[in-house]
Amino acid sequence: MSYSAAAALQSAVFLQLSASPDLAGVAIHDALPPTPPGLFVLLGPEEVRDASDKSGAGADHRLMISVISNAEGFLAAKRVAVAISDALAAAVPVTDRGRVVSFRFDRAQARRLDEGRIRRIDLTFRARIEF
């Protein structure tokens, strides 16, 4: 197992999302900005497990991408979440470290935070990387 592709995977996902016309104008961060915009995407936590087998080394990455919004309802956040899903379903992200052999949507959770003032949708994607 190796965590060596984690930064490369995050960079590839960031580039793919940044290139999506449906996400034009939506800020994408990997840390909570000091003054968060009203609607933004946060590349977040990641869990990695060994996925090596007799054919070689591998890793299973579960990467969370969050949509955070201060809009009244969930509609704006859901539209961005759909754009993220579409952008990442269009093509497997290409990394400069390891080979992504599978990239797919795993699950999502939508919830209210901060006494209902903030909407957050956490999308989890699963990537299988071989080395």
C-alpha cells in the first residue's frame, strides 16, 4: 500500500473541476478560506486503504468533496454538487503518480449546519490506484 498518490489525485481532481464550465465562478479550496464566499467547494478529508493484490501494489482512496452554501435552501448547493458529479464522471482523473483504474461516486450526505444557516453537501468518491 502507498499513500504516495494522494497529492497527485487531489491535483487531478482540482484540475478536472476547475476546467468544468458548469463550475465556472465557483471557488474551489482545499482549506476553509478565512472569509468564505457564500457558495464554494472544499476538497476535503480522504481515507486510503491498501488495495494491493498479487498483480501489484494499489490503494483505494475515498475522497470527500464538499459543497458549502449560505443560501436559504439546498437548491444552489445541489446544482453545484451535480456539476461536480458530472465533471468527475466525464473522465477518470489522470495523475502523474500511479494509474487511476477506477473512479466513481460512492455516496452523498446533505445537511444543515450552524443552526440552519449553512448548507453542506458531502460527496464521497472512490478511486482505485495501481502503482
